[in-house]
Amino acid sequence: MPILRNREIRQLLPEERAKKLSELQTELVKLRTTVRSGGNVENVGRIRELKKTVARILTISHEKPVTKEEKT
């Protein structure tokens, strides 16, 4: 599953964003439990990428929409 960038996350609908967030968090939990149980992970850097992507999605989800008055 490719990692999402800010532009891609902003293009998603709120429902899609929530679904993607859930999928990424599930994958992150699976990888963390594998590491903690002493198993080997193919790509250890994937955990870091997942954490960053989850943070991006949460940040963008919590942003306030910019109104016309605020732009001027």
C-alpha cells in the first residue's frame, strides 16, 4: 500500500479518509505486535512511514476550512 501525501489526502472524501486511517492503523498495530513478539519484519521503515501518514491524515482531518474573509 503506497504512502499518501498531503495533496492526495486532501483530495479524499471524509469517509474515504476515515477508512484509509483505519486501514493504516490496523496495519501499524500488526507490524508493532510482530516486532514485539520477536518476529522479523520485512521492511522496518514501514512502521515509521505508517506513523507519519496516520499523523498527516489526522492533522488534515482536524484542520479548519479557510473562509474567504480569512484569505484577505
